[in-house]
Amino acid sequence: MKRRPIIAGNWKMFKTRDEALQFIYAVSNKLPSKDLVDSVVCAQFTVLRCLVKRQGENLRIGAQNMHYLDEGAYTGEVSAPMLKAIDVSYVIIGHSERRAMFNETDETVNKKLHKAFEYDLTPILCIGETLEEREKGITEKVLAKQLELDLKDLTKDQVKELVIAYEPIWAIGTGRTATSEVANDACGFIRSKIVEMYDEETAALVRIQYGGSVKTSNIDELMSMPEIDGALIGGASLKADDFIKLVESAVNNKAEKV
Ligand code: 13P
């Protein structure tokens, strides 16, 4: 099993241009080699270009959303060709905050995934259950349905390149992290569903992150779990020193896999 770990910061609606620049200068030359880990920062649109210009070879830059069409009368939206034209590498698709607050549906998520692949952007697809769904015992049903709808008509080769972030909604920004066993079980379930929808080879290659209150104090435990290939990190990714430690943890805990 050779899956390169991937640590991605999701800055959400934080950091002005100056703050983003401070971060990039603070991490430059301090991140482990891209041969060992993919380090990614997903920033808001206004700072993407200035980050891309200074990203260094061990860091890639991602967006947090995009439209599913190339262009059109969609005030306030940004498209895949626009991101590609400034050398953005990744894009988060279907974050629960966008699903809950900005009318993102499985249908639009699916269209966005197709569009991201068309423009050679690597999507980080977010899925996860609410607290109510977990307490009702329907977590796996919810994840299976999201995967069926979100991945509709994607090819095996596309899914092999995809990053899936398992982000239980009850763990996001709450300080309430899923235990490493709970997170590992959910990531394992996602992989088994990919086997069912595609095949063993595809499932062995797709990278599955955990996201939700990941920080320097709990990353080691999460990264030591076999089904978890990395993390999508909100709050703790905003500080340069912490981001470096989070990436280093993935390298240390996954070294034997690479
Ligand atoms: P926190 O790490 O702040 O809980 O956010 C998780 C998240 O939503 C990453 O996409």
C-alpha cells in the first residue's frame, strides 16, 4: 500500500494578504519533501495568486470552492479555468459549511468534481454526518449515499486521484475530535464503499483524510491509524509553526507506508 499522506489546511474566511504572506514566508523551506507528504494550503480567493507565486516546491495551494461552469452571469463566483490559469493545484468541494450555509447539494458537488477533473485540479471532496445522524446510527448510510451521488459517473482513474475528507460535522470547530478509532472506522467504511462502487485497486489508491478539530496534540494518534491518510485542518492550520508540526506528524507516522 503506497499512499502518500496529505495534510491540507483549510483557512476558511481567515487571513488578509499580509497575514497570508507572513505565513508563507514562515513555512518556506521548513516543510518536508513532497516525496514524503503532500502539503497543501486552501486559502480564500483574494490571496491565491500571491501564495502560488511564493509556494516553494514542497507546498501546493488550493481553493475552497468553485463553480461548476466555465463562465457566465454568476455574480460572485469563480470557475475552474480561472483557478487553473493562476496555477492553483487543489480545490475543496462540498465542505459541510458550504452544504449547510450556501445551498451546496450532492448534485452541484458532483458537477463540480467533474469540472475540477476537466481542468486538472485535484479535488478534496468533503463528506460527513451530523451529530443527529451519528446518534441515530445511520452514519454509514449517510456516507454511502453521499459517495453514490457525489461520485456519479466519475471514472476509476479520476477516483484514484481524488482526495476524500471524512469530516463529521459534529467535530468541526467544536474542539470535539472523533476518537482515532471512530475516524479510522469511518475512513475504512468509505474505502470499502469505493471497492463496491469501483474496485480494490481504486480503493487502495484513493486518499482519505480525517477533518474536525485536528491539532498538534491529537494528530499523532490520528495519523497512526491505517485507514487515515492525512488531515484537513481548519483552525490549527492558521499558525505556521503548528502547520509545520502537523505535516511532520504525517511524515513520521506514515513513513513506513511511503
Ligand atoms: P477545524 O479543524 O477548525 O475543526 O475545521 C475542520 C474543517 O472544517 C476543515 O475543513
